[in-house]
Amino acid sequence: MARPAQLAFWTDAEPLECVSRTPEAPNVVTFSFRSPTGALFNHDPGQFITLELPVPGGPLYRTYTVSSSPSRPMALTVTVKAQPNSIGTRWMIENLQKGMRLKAIGPLGKFTIAEYPAEKYLFISAGSGITPMVAMTTWLYDSGREPDVVFINCARRPSEIILRERVELMASRIAGIDVKWVVDEPDLFRPWVGYRGAFNQIMLGLMAQDYLEREVFCCGPEPFMLAVREALAALGYDMNRYHQESFSGELESAEEVPEDVLPDEQNQAEIAFSISGVTARCSEADTILAAAKGEGLVIPSGCSMGICGTCKVLKTEGQVHMVHNGGITEEDIEDGYILACCSRPMGRVAIDA
């Protein structure tokens, strides 16, 4: 490789050349790139880059977090996960090989500890949302100072934790990186002694008792981040110190905290229980479970705190405001299920009950 003259830094006027591809987990690959001229990479840890992918039918632009740290400037890596409906990421996994070159835009973004320096950090992520957390943790690890990071990542199974070995290697070398893994279920025939279930307030208190003192960075699917936001707000956390990145949202607002719509007891709502043929009118501040009881309907329930999951029902129409404590999975939420005990109707809602 040519030695960079006078510490030349890469710009997106130059393409990226793929130098390696490393499988990380099912449908997850890390691609490493170099500058064809040997220039060094200089960016803030946690930023993203947009790649121009030559898919059939014309170029496709896809944005990925840079999973490498600028403290290791010879290469730039992205760790990508292909979803069932992926086009660009699936093309990368199936076609992108060593020696191929791609046009790129960036790096860009303000979801970075460079923008919000602090003495203590709390990184909370789910799935491929781990990538900016790994970049920022690597930057702190390489800084020469002892960091103070609680690193929390949620995944479906231990085998699906992305970049796990890299994070655990750093944590095994210095005391200032405290790693907590949370999984929905263990892998078959492989005992799991870590946390299980959906991330909730109880877990947060066990994992980072001093969370009120930490700068929080969160990345993952929007329902996951919403649950984290609401958990922190309910516990009195200063939300001015909360920062999030949505890898499925618009780039212009990726680092913004959305204004959440909250129930208003002055607003009227309507709940149609389709199986029973009953329609209940109530306030937006009432829960689905309370409205059902008021009409003499029985929805099985247990804790009434969003923990046990007994009151899970299918929502077929409308929107609810749900704040739970781990009694429902992200997959169930995506499929339209809610917990009646901690869901409040926003306007008209239809429930299979």
C-alpha cells in the first residue's frame, strides 16, 4: 500500500475499495474499505456513510453507520444486516467482494460522543444498532484514558449478537467497559446465564444504578427506542442528555428526539372489541383493560404493570400509547399485538377481544 503523502485524508471525491468481508452473525457481514490512494480516514466515532450500490435497475443509495473508529485510520468498516426485504444490503452480502470499488458520501451525522463529551456513558442498543456503540467504545478504548461505559445490547439470541467478540475483547482488557447482553431466548443446547426478556426499567436499575449520572446514547428499531425513552423519562432522567440514532429513519432527523404524542384525559376515544361486538367510549387516559372491564368484558390479565404479558391482545385498527416493562417482544409489537393493561387508545381503536 502506498504511504499517504503529508497525512492526506480521504474525502468522498475518491471511491472506497473493499479489502475484506467478515461474517459476524446470520445475515450480518462487516465490510472493510481502504482508500485507493492510501489516504487516512478521519471522522467522528458514530457517524454514518452513504454508499452508492450498483444494483440491477440503477444505483441505490443506502446509509450505514461506520463501525470502525477514527483512532484506527487505515481502514473504514461498515457492518450491515440484511432484513427479509433488503435490496441494497442483500446485494452487498451476495455480490460485494475484495477489490470492488464503491462511491460514497460522508461520513456525516451528530450521533457521536465527539458532540456530547461526558465522564460517564450509557450505551443502549438493539440488533444492528450496536454498530455506532462499538465505534464510540473503540474510540474511548484507544484514547489512553480509562473510560466509564455501561454497554447494553439486546438481541434475539446470543448467536445473533453482532460484533460480540470485539466488544468483549475490549472489556477484557480494561475495567472501564461494563458489558451487559440481553436476549429474548438462548440458543439450543447452549446455556445462557445473562439477562433474558425485553429491556425494561428493572433491568436498567440492575445494570447501571447510576444511570441518572450518565450521558445516554440509544440506537435500534423505533419501538425499542421509544420504550427506552419512556422508561428513562418515567424514572426522572434528564432527557436533554439522551441522544438517539434511528438506522431506519430520515437522515435529517436521525439525531433528533421525536416529540411523542401523549394521551390526554380531555380527549375521547372509542374501542371496538370486534369478537364481543361491544364498543366502549372512554378517555384517552384509560387503558384498554380498564375499558373492557367497564363493559363487563374479560381480558385475561395478571400483573397490570406490563411485565407478565398475560393481557396480550391483537390490535387491528388505530393507534395506542403503550408503556410496558418487558411483557411483550418487539416482534409481537410489529405484528400488531399490545398489552391491554398498559395501552391507552388514541382516537378509535379496534381490538380482537
